[in-house]
Amino acid sequence: MIKRTERITVRVSPDEEEWIIKKAQETGVSKSRYLRQVTLCQRPQAEVPFSKTDQPVTVNGPLTNAELKQVLNRDLPKIANNINQLARHVNEQREIGPRQTEELAQYRKDLDELTLTIIEALS
């Protein structure tokens, strides 16, 4: 058995702690074990992100100028960041799995939708 003597303290919001506890219970492990396994890549991260800001972007219909600025300043960089994280993962693992392929396809779809919406708004 591994003797764990070191401690790392992390502060989270009450909502974040509730979400972590829920995920730990779903997998049948303690909160500490769940966090340790996810952190040490022994368990995959949750399929659906906790934060709504990390979830995919959907654009429906025409945009106002204010909404277009929001897309350009918030949504587009978010997708670019997700693609960077995926690229980093692939470079570190030296392989791309079905989950990464699916994520990349979704990011491509999101970018295509945003590009089309921007073009339509500027026309």
C-alpha cells in the first residue's frame, strides 16, 4: 500500500464541491480518491464540463452588433483554447483517441457555424 504523507489544499466554491462529490459518488470513490485519480490521469475527466463557459457554443439566427462582438471576443477565443488543449493532449500522448476525434469534429462544427454567422452579419 502506498503511504501518502503529502497534502495539497485546493479551494473550490460550494457548487464546485457539490459537483465533485456527485462525480465521486457516481464512480463509487471518495472525494479525495476521485480528485487524485483525475489529477493523475488514472480516471478520465467528466464528459460534460462543470462550467457552462467550457461547454460548446451554439449560435442560432442573426446576431446584433453587440452579440457579434461577444462572439468575437468570448466565444471564438474559447473554441481556440479548446483546440489548443486538445492539441497539447495529442502531442503529450502521441495518439488521438475516439473522444479527441469527436471533440475535434465538434470544434470544427462550432467554428464553421461561427464563421458563417460572422460572414452573414458582415454582409
